[in-house]
Amino acid sequence: MIDPTDMAILKALNQNCRIKVNHLAELVHLTAPAVAARIANLEATGVIKNYTIETDLTQIGYPLQVFIQVKLLAAKQTAYLTFIREHRNDIRHHYQTTGEMNYLIESAFTSREKLKTFLDALSKFASYRVIDVLAEQF
């Protein structure tokens, strides 16, 4: 069970996963060893799955960020999931969803041509809707 102190630790790690344990301990009013033990427990229980970085995709050559809502064609799930695994480098996140559409893909591409190639291949397995990202709000 997550208590308010664990939640405060998670929030701080979410804002900066490289925060020093000593600084984090000051924020949550515990000792550094106590915070380290709590982090270890959160990792061991699977609450913390991994640590990551967030990059500015435009600066690394991926200016085209999109969300793609996917509705599978009949009996195409296995082929679709294989396609998704093969295109893992184009996909930031892949979610199974409820409602009319089966999946949501968060992607980034270097150009409209690369996006078109991806969508042409995707159309063999599914119908889709593309939502362009204009700006990130926070």
C-alpha cells in the first residue's frame, strides 16, 4: 500500500528521476537511508518499473509527433502486433484502449514521408485516425 510519503517520493522522482537521495530525504522529511529503503521497496514491488529520460524530439530529428487511433480489421491482431514490434523505433507508446478504436499509438517521425510509409503499412491491418501534436502544454 502506498502511503503519502511514498506518493511524495514518486512525485519527486517523476519530476526528476536523477534527484539525489539526500535532497529527496529533505523534501519528504526522512533520513536518506529511510528514503533509499522506500525506493528499493517501490522498485521491488513493481510500483517503480524503470527510470527514463524525456527528450525534445524536435532537437533529435523527430519533429513530427502524432497519436494514431487504430481499429483492427477482422482477424488481424497477430499480424498487427508483429507489425508494431517491427516498428518499435517509430513508436513511443502503444496502448490497448476501450471504445470504438482498439489501440492508441504515440509516435514520432522524421518526416511526413516516413509517417505516410508507416500508415500505408498499417492500413493492411487496421483503419486509423491520425492526430497531429501541435505543442506540448507541460
